[in-house]
Amino acid sequence: MDFKNIQLLDNKQLNINEKGVLLTLINLASNDRVVKNYSLIELSNIMSVTKPTLIKVLNNLEEKGFIEKIKCEGRYAKNCYKICV
């Protein structure tokens, strides 16, 4: 775990679910800091949270500026998540 991830754990702006989801997204992100090719069901299984909880947490993280939801390319494009921290 790098220093930036440790700082996220100490961030008072995030609740425990938001910290867990954000750290998992950081670990899943490619070199361009974008999480690609995961459905919400796949992400919720990886993170051991329900799909509604994941959606709420992702929306909270986006509102707080920690991630940005972007459309991925492809015919059946899934949302991608750009890490902004």
C-alpha cells in the first residue's frame, strides 16, 4: 500500500464503505487510472457489497470528486471509472 492510499484511509470526508470501494477501484485501475470492463454485479461481488450499496457509494464518490464516471467504448459499453485522487 502506498502513501496516497494510507492518506485515503485517514480521510474524514469518506465513510468506511466509500474508503473500501475507492481503494478497491484504485487496485483494479489500469495505468491510466481508469477501471474498465467490470459490470456493477462484478464489482459488487469483488467488493462484497450489494449492487444498490455499490451504486450509492459510487455516486457519493463521484459527487465528492474522488472518481469520474465515463462511458467506455464498445457496442455494449459499461461505465468506466476514472480515479481522480
